[in-house]
Amino acid sequence: MPTPTLGDWQQMYRAMWRIRLFEDQVQRFAAAGEVPGFPHLSTGQEAVAVGVCAHLSHEDVLFTSHRGHGHVLAKGSDLQATLAEILGRQDGLCRGRGGSMHLVDAANGVLGATGVVAGNLSLAAGAAWAAQAQGRRNISVAFFGDGATGAGAFHETLNLAALWKLPVLFVCENNGYAEFTSREEHSNVTHVSSFAAPYAIATKTIDGNDLLAVYASAAEAIDLLRRDQGPYLLECMTFRLAGHYVGDAQQYRSKEELAAHRDKCPIERFKRHLIERGVAQQELDAIGELARLEVQQAADRARAAPRPDASTVLEDVYRSPALDGISG
Ligand SMILES: Cc1ncc(C[n+]2csc(CCOP(=O)(O)OP(=O)(O)O)c2C)c(N)n1
Ligand SMILES: [Mg+2]
């Protein structure tokens, strides 16, 4: 893996801002009643998405959870089409049929978000198994939360992935909460990486708010996968600065806790690093401004796009041409 140039790091800084500002925009749209369902924002968790996805090629496939906007953008899906999908518009990634929790962009290797906690894990292993069986070199990445580790599917998937040496990278964003319940309240297992040893899976727990650490650890893990030494479980300790979903009053955590974590913002932290490396403040401001304009333009266009025509509702439900008649 070549060492990133300063320019590469600046691109990653921009990618984190794009996600942060995208989520702020979704928050505003949701507050205005323009988003069907409940969007779950990844604000504060941007370094995980960017640090992992920086290593993925177009052919590598990605599976994410209910909190997946950042992963999809970091993988390279179009900003406007992603936002249009969240708004339920015709030119969204899934023609407005999926929405925030069901983003799919197969052409970009995004094989899906899911509202079913842990539901993406076995699918990611399946895609890795298909790649292995067909002799393709691509890997499969699954992003999931700490809460998903309580599900049987997590353990079933780890077991088979290890047994069959599948090229799948399990990336846990351990943000310390599952909905409104802290990790201490729902599990005696503090670190998700503890689950790897019984299955003989390589693992590491890292500071998920440190882009440099995520980038370096993801590089190590993915290198193993590409050399058929997979799977790998990467636990990224992070924190969601937003509520569980837009509208969550967050009465289960204190203002002090939130303030302490705001100080650990991954974007501010990486900004300090770039300044130490000699990048001028104005240059960084310009990168942030560019991201702001990009998101603003995508938001204006996505909002102006038409909703799908009701008569097309049954299109794309069935794959079989024999059933085309049903969708008329
Ligand atoms: C199978 C299943 N059980 C329960 C839920 C309800 N639910 C939605 S999000 C969530 C918590 C998930 O926590 P975690 O995996 O840590 O992800 P985070 O929201 O922290 O990113 C739960 C229990 C669900 N969507 N699916
Ligand atoms: Mg969580």
C-alpha cells in the first residue's frame, strides 16, 4: 500500500467534511418533515468510514447498517443521488424506493444498507464467499454497530467466515450505545474484539476518531485479506455526536458526556494534524467551503427532483420477466 501524499490526506479531510455536512443537511430536511422514516446520522463517526473506504477499489463490496450514509459516500456514491434517495426522489440511488436505511448502489459496490441490526453481516460473508468461489480478488466489508454483536447472526457469520477464510472485513463502530442503552447496560463484554479469539479471527481495537489510526489499521487488515489470510474484525471506538435518530431527545446521556466527546471530534483532530504538517488554515477552510458548496448544490437539486410516479410502485419488485405483467 503506497504511503498517502499530503494531497491524499487533504482529500480524506474533505471526504470527512462532505459526510459531516451531508448529515447536517439530512438533519435539516428531516426536521422540516421532508424525509420519510427516521434517518440515523453518523455525525462524529466520519473517520471510520473515510479511513476504511480509502483502501477500497470499485470492485470491493460494502454492506452497511441503519447508520450508513457516511459509508456509502466514502465508497464514492454520488452525493446528489444519495440525498435524493433519502428524500424518496425518482433519481435517487434506488429510484426513491429504499430511503435512508436501504441505500444500494450496486455499480459502486454498495450492496446495501439494512434496517435489520446484524442483517448485513451474513450477506457480506456471502459476497466474500462468492468472490472466493469465483476466484475474484475483491474483498467484502461490513460496517455494523456494537449492538449488533448481541445478535446470533454476528456469531454464526464469524464462525463460518473464519472456518472458510473468507475475505471479509468486519468493521465495528463501537459508539457505546445501542439505541438508548449504553454498552455497560446491555453487555458484560466491553470490547467487541474479544469475540474474535474463540473463532480464531485476527482483530484489533483502535481509536476510531483518529483517521491516521483507522487508515493504518485498515491497511494492515485489508492486506491480510488480499493475501487470503482473512477474515478480520476491526473494532473502532467512536461516538455518535447526534441522537440515535433525528428527533431523539437524548435524555439517556448527559450534556457533559456530549461535550467531552465533541472535544474529540475526528475532523477537528485531523485538522490539527494537518496544520502541524504545515497545511495553511486558509487552505483547510477552502476545503471545508468546497464541501459545503457541494452539499448545498446536491441538496438543492435533490429537493427539486420529482417523486416517483405512483403507477410505477410495483416496478423493481420482482426480477422475473415472467412477472412483468404484474407491474404493468
Ligand atoms: C433485528 C433488529 N432488532 C432490533 C432493532 C431495533 N434497533 C434499531 S437500531 C438498534 C441499535 C443498534 O445499535 P448498534 O448496533 O450499536 O448501532 P448504532 O445505532 O449504535 O450505530 C436497535 C436495537 C432492529 N432494527 N433490528
Ligand atoms: Mg452502537
